[in-house]
Amino acid sequence: MEEETPRRTRKHKSSRRSIGHYIVMILLTLVVLVAGYAVRLYSQTKTAVDKTYDPVSTKAAVKSNISGTKPISILLMGTDTGEFGRQYTGNTDTMIVVTINPKTKKTTMTSIPRDTLAEIVDGNGAQAQKINAAYNANGNEAAMKTVEKLLNIPINYYVTVNMAGLEKIVDAVGGIDVNVAFTWRDAYVGNYTFTKGPMHLNGAQALAYARMRHSDPQGDYGRQQRQREVITQIVKTALSAKSLSNYSTLMDSLSNSMRTSLKFDDMVAIGEKYAACIKNVSQTTVEGLGVYINESSYQVPTTAELQKVSDNIRTSLGLQKETLNNYNTKQNAYNTANGFNWDDGNNPVYTLYSDSGTAASTSTYNDDGTTVTTAGGDSNGSTYGNGY
């Protein structure tokens, strides 16, 4: 994985965050397609969607009854596998907590930056690491447990989409038409040239079009506009009479690119009973301070930020607020007590401590999933190698 320099401001919003918006919309697209075609093509739809079903243990999540009367929570994840020759287990470059509340008729999306420091709960003992390593450690179950512990929230379901998902879906519907706002060529993603004006894109081009940010004068804002355009065109094309002949291919693409603990009937129920909520979506992100732990860059949210996010999500689920008391809040307290300057925007060194208040040792993961154990902290109190 590439190593990014921490942002120099507290109000950090991960440059990877907007990549995840197409994953959210892929889920919504699937819900629309399932709900829209289930009556006409029930058997075919159910067979394809059933292939995506991959439950976690009952201890990993308390499932909510999708009755249309109770709020539900879904952890959406986008892995860095399935594209660019990456075949290892991979990490989740995108993690978004989605809550859907039928009483308030609102959907909330809370993005968690990939570099956020967290205690990874993988069933083999907790390890401190970047949160995107949870999936690498023990798949969807570890990711769910880790997010639950970080924010003190229940996660009812998960949806995981690999990077190739968008590309396959676009190809399945026969490509999409977009209106390119300006001419650009992005060597970072596919090295394609996009010329101002109308263009027809295949799957690989659409993925590059949706991901580019380096050449956009509006940065992530421009990228988000392009992603919304891509998804809008996918839905428009997929729901057209012409695309119905490609429905089998489309469903196969989704079933090969997605895994979820939502069953077919769950998706139909969401599409039918929570439709009003999906139309009212608010978005936010866990904001952190860019720091260095040894030579690796991390995002460390303040305790106040974590508490605010926890309160907001719990409220959206109809739960009472509770004071956070976890690994992150304890580390923040130790750092504050030892003079850490939270107003330092120049990538300060953040120290990791054991429960006794001394520099701790930890384990990190290589890109291939193997474990590298590092010794206790150096003179700065940091304990990690390069990690991710």
C-alpha cells in the first residue's frame, strides 16, 4: 500500500473517502435493481443475490429486524483487491457506517479514514493498527467488531465490494454516457485521456473517471460530482428496457464483486420499506489529526471528535448516548498528560502506551497478511514500523 504524508491540519478529510461514495451507490443500485426486478425476474434475481450472501457469526453482529419500523446499521467497505493485479486479501480503503432510520426518514453516512488508529479486534487478541488492517486480519467480522469498539455502536450488517465491482457493472450494462467537464489525462489511474464533452465509457474508463482527483481543480468535490454522474448513468442504463437483456450479466457482475450479510429478502425489504430514508442522506467523516507513529502516517481523532461521532450514530439508531472508554480515548489521555500538542498541525509524533502508561510493543501486518512483531517504543515512544 502507498504511504501518505499526514495532513497538516486537524480538519483532515481522507483523500480516499470519496472513492467510497461509489460503493455506497453500488449498494443502493443493487437495492433498486432487486426491488425493481424481483417481481418480473424473481428467480433469476434471487439466485444471483444469494451468491453474495456471506454471514458472520452471531457474535459479530446483532441483526435487526428489517421491518420498516426500526433503525438499521450497515458497514460498507471497499477493498483494494480485484483490480490492478491485486489478488491478496487486501485492506479496506473505504469504510462507511450507514444508518437508516424509518422514524426520522433519514440515512446517515459516516466515513472512517483508512489511516485511523484503532484497536483491531480479530479474534486472536487486540492489536493497535490502522483501521483498514482489520479486514486483512480476519475479514468482515474483524472489521465490524473493530468499528463497533472504536465508536461504541452496533453494526447489524456489512456490505463489501472489491475495486473491480464498478468496472464490471458498467461493462454489464454496455457502458455509460457521461459529459466530461474538461479535458484531462490521469497517469495515476489507467492513464486514460478524457476529452471535454460527451463520452461513452467502458468499465475500466468509468473506474478511472470516478477515481481521478489529481487533475481536478475542485479536488474531491469534482471527483464526487463525477462519481454521482457515473452512478446516475449506471442506474438509468440498468433500469432501461434495453438493459433488461443484460440483466443476467449485471447480476453475475454484482454477485462476483460483492459480499454481504444481507439476504435477498432483506434487500427487497430495504428497497420497499426504507425508500423514503434513502432519499434523505447526510454525509460526514471522522476527522483526525495527521501524526507520525515512528515512520508511518496515521490519523488520530481527538476524544471529543470520537464522542461526537458516537453520539450522532447512536442517536440515529435510537440509542442513548454513552461516554466512550476504549483504546483510543486511553491513548489520547496518556498523550495529553505527557504534553502532546493537539494544536500542532505539523505532523507531530504520537506516542503509544501500554496499560501501565509505558511505551508499548505491538504487531503490524505486511501487505501479504504476514505478521511483523516490533519491539517496544523508541526514544519518541512510538512502536510501529512502516505498516501500511
